[in-house]
Amino acid sequence: MSPRPAGQWNSRALAFGGALVVFAGCGGGGSQTDVGAGGATGTGGAAAGTGGASGVDGGSGGTNADGGATTPAKQLVAGPAHLLGTPTSACSQTIAGAATADHWCAFTLPDTVLGKTDLWVVDVEKAAASGPAKCDGSDANCLRLSTNLWTSQPDTGPAHPYSHHFYGQTLIFYTGAPSTAAFNGPIMAWRPGWPVARQISSDMAISCDGYPASDVALCFDNGALTVAPAHFDLRGGRLGTGTLPVADTIYPVTTTGAMQWSVAFSPAGDYLAYSTGGTTATDKETLYAYKVDDVGSVDKRLTVGTGLSQWDIGLDGKHWYFMRNYNYPPDNSAIDPTGTLTVADFPGGGNETTLAPNVGTYVFLGADGVDRGVAFLDQITGGKGTYKVMADISKPATVVTVAAGVSDAVPSDDGRFTYIKTEIDAKSGLGNAILVKNDGSSTCTLAPGTTADFYGAPFLAHAALVFWADNINVNTGAAEGWRASTNACADKQKFADLLDFWFPVGDVGLIYSDNATGATSTLRFVKLGAGGQ
């Protein structure tokens, strides 16, 4: 359970090579979710196809989300094209107010210079309508953005091809000579309508992230992480014609190795918020916020408070959530986290109110800008705590105790249910799977023992069904895919024998892989009826 209800790198992301192909007549795309250091993946938008092809707008082949037949596949780009990013971030996402409704996909082609790789983007709709794009510099529907794409796969930090990808309408990619070391170099951005890509970092950046809802980005730059105290520069703000301004120097760890920093954009993308420790052991973590157009102007920066940790901005953009008196457990220690969960007005930090003491971690209930309260684990001992739900933060006394001995919890977007684990195998990380109603009225077991996990979001958008992976092969990662009704765990059904990921499509259906061998898999889409039938 994490206080950051955001995406994370998909370790099962797929890369395909060959001609780039679009399948017309597919369902609509979704949205992405951003996370701070390290990047993020999202849902919807572009979905990888099979046999070296890529589909866009939510699926490929067979039938579309409305149940009708798709039109024949159309070639977009000839030659040995390889998609960048992941199945959900290889192409731009359509958002309200965007300069174009077209989708652009990022891919590579070999450069004329041996050992170098070119990055290109193609306008999917225009290329599908007029025939394969001419990726030779003569076609405005296919643009070359770099002749020196960074193609390394080090053990830490950005890695090719996944780290070059779209955040909404913003493509962020890394350039420079291959290296076995972690990336340290110039990072570029491009948005539809720009004739060329623009450098947004210094020449010594660590990584950068975009934000799906707006034309803003942030970068981790000029790192000195092996000295004491470790530090790096945080750049951020609205994408313009040059490098992003420096917001501050971040001191990310305490003297005991505990993390004491975070960064996020507000839901609307109009504020950049961050926290940092200081140069000495006595400096407390302090939370700041800038309007995105004021980043770098210290006289316009808001100081929200000192001694705040594990903070986040509410889904509705109206509140801060944070921990007071957090104990900062040292990295890899057996000390359980604890602090006082607190809420305050965003962005100024006024009207601070205590929600609950002795909280180890928390997560929001809700999605798509709708705040349905907060869930948290308190009194954590040995990695397990009591799972509680507060559906109305204006009434802290109305907290509901849902389950005890919980080690992990993932709530549904509508706030009604939570997938929890109460047993975890220390070696494999696998656990049991239990479904609870967040009003505390019922509990049912999906999978006993320590053989289960989830390979995608556990719930449909309105939680008619719950999904889990069971009998997981710890060597290959392939698992049985299971589903059940959230009504008392009824109607359990196995839907896959060798599963390695799934993506719910709202309440409409499920995209998932089956017959996974480690090298190939079968991509399937199942359409669901009313109530998840």
C-alpha cells in the first residue's frame, strides 16, 4: 500500500519490431497517470498488437469495443520500425484542449551511421488515411527527432526502449552515446506542433518526467548522489523553448538513509510541489509549492510547512495530505513507519486538521478527480497493520475499521472494495488474496495461502469484478488468471492459464495476455456485459 496512488514501470512491457501497423475501428483511449522520480505508465491510449505490429486507441484485431468487426490493418511505416515506450505509452494520448486530436507514435529506425539509432514520430490518423508515411524527411506526417537516441539498458535509471515515451501529448526521450552506467546526459521533449524536439535539461541530467494533463515537465539534474550529503537539482515548470528552470537543490535522504523528499504536479498541472531535507542532520523536511509559471522565482514560492513527510495532493486538488511527526525508518530496516495523518488546504496549507495518529501509510479512495476519502494502515507491527477507511475527511471520527493484520491493500476506484493481503511469503513476495467491503460489512477469500498477486488493476472501473493471479510460477512469472464477482466472491472463474498482464478497459472489458512463454504471448480482449457478465 502506497501513499502515491500512481503508476509504476511495467516490468512486463513488450517491444516489437517490424512494419508499423494500425488496426482501425478500435475502442477509445484512456488516460495516463504520472509519478515522480523514475517515470510512470498509464492506461489506455495505445495497446501493443501481435506479430510485430502496434495497435492504437485501445486494442487490436478481431472485434472492437462495440462488438463490431474492425477494418483491415493499415501499414503506417515501412521498414524495421521498433516502437518505444510500453504498450500504454508508445503513442500520444488525446486530452481535452490538446492542439491536435491525432495520435503520434514514437519508434526507431537505424541511422545511416553504424551504431546510431534514429527516433521518429508518425501521425497515426494521417498515415492511416493516406498510406504509409515517407520517413525520409519529406513527409510532415513522419518527423525525425533525433539521430543519436540513447539505447542502453543499465541496471538502474532510465533504460531503452521503455524510458522514451509519451506522457499525454509530451514525448520525453534520452540522447547520447550508449553506456553501461546509469544515464547522465541531455534529455529532450517534443509535443505535436513542434517542428523539432527541445532540450529541457542540462547536459548532466538523471531523468525527466512529463505530466499527461498539461504541457509541464520536471527533471532530476546535476546529481551528486555518492557524496555527503547527497543532492541533485530539481528542474520543473511549463515546457517552453529552452531548459526548464531550477526549482531547488534537493537533499533526498537523512543521515540514516531514509527518504526525505518527494515531488508532484497538482492534478490540474498548475502547481509544482516538492519537499526536501537540508544540508545538516537537524534540517527538517520542508514542503514547498510554485505556480508552474513561477518556478525559479524564490520570492513567489509558497512554504507550506516544515516537519511534513509522506505528503500528497488530494485527487480534487483542494487538500494536502501529509504525515506529522513521521519517524523516517532507515532504509532496509525492520522499523515500522508511523506518523500522524493530517490534512490541510491546498495550496497554502491553512486549516490543518489531524485525521488519525499512528498511521504507517495511506492511499486515496477515488479516481478521475473525485475524492472519496482516504484509507490507511495504522498501528503497524512487523509489516502488518489495521486497515481503516475514512470516507469523509470532514468527519475524522467516522472512521471504519475494515480488517486487521493487513500487509498490502489496493482499493477500487469507486471506493467500495479493497483487495488486501494478510499473508506474504518472505522469499517470493506472493500472498493470499482477500476481498473486503470498505464499509466493514463483509470479507471473502479469493485465494488462500501465499500463491497469489495482481498483474494489473484488480477491479473494473465500478468494481463489478475483481481479478487476481494465482499459482504463479516464480521462475517465469506466468500465472493463472482468475476473476470473481465482488458480490461475496461469487462466480469464481479461471480465464487464463499462462497470464502475464492485464488492463481493464473501464467497465467494458479486459485486455490480457495468455499462453506466455517468456518470448511471446497471445493478446486477448474479452467484452463484458452488464454487471461484468
